[in-house]
Amino acid sequence: MPSNPILTLLTGPDRRSIGRSQVAVRRVLRTPSLLPHLLAGLKAPDPTLRMRAADALEKISRIRPNLFHPYRSRLLQTFQRSEQPEVCWHMAQLLPRLDLSPTQLSLARRVLRRSLHSKSAIVQAMALDALVQLRPPTPTGRA
């Protein structure tokens, strides 16, 4: 059992469930200083905990993407190194919501293009969607 109170909410044996990730989301939204504790879950040895942490982070990014500004590089590195499909598809959903620097944007696109070759159809779909969201604007403003 993790000593981190946020990660304690995300433990459990069943990878088919998000556990109490909604509670973790509410706590971090209420107390943003808890976000680094949730980010630590992405490096947990337990794949269920990593999956649930990624799920909670993605949900937080829908509401408060600005909270992730100091952690953009860390999230990109996690996505680049992760081989766990659940983590990868949540990172693919989260990345387009971030204000990425040109260098970070280039790395994000490379990792997403690599994800198009994942064994997971969900990772492929999320990566494709993210690439579309991150495409450069067209001169006319139309797709």
C-alpha cells in the first residue's frame, strides 16, 4: 500500500476498473499541490496504479490543463518511455490540452506517430486523434 494518500485511492487488483480515481481527481482539483503526488503514480511498480493515475491525470487535464504547465517535459518523457497501453492512451488524450513549446510539440508528435504502430487499437486511435489536434494550422484556417 503506497504511503502517498492520493495513490492509496488508486490501489486495487482489478485493471478493468478505475477504482477511486474520481475521488483523486476531486482532491487534486481542490488542492492542486497534490498533483505531484498523483504524477508519482505514473512510475509506480504496480500497473493498475499507473493506469489509474494516468486516468485521473487525463480527467484533471480536461478541467485544469494549466496545472500541468510545470510538468510538461515529465509527462512527455513518461509517454515516450511507457509501454503500458492504458498509460499511453491517457497521455495521448492529455498532451493536446497542454501549452507545449515548439521542442515539446515536436517530441509529442514523434511519440504519437510511433504510437500509431502500437499493438493496442485504443492507443492507435488516441494517438491519431491527438495528432489531428496538434496539427499545424492551415494558411486559410480550414482543415
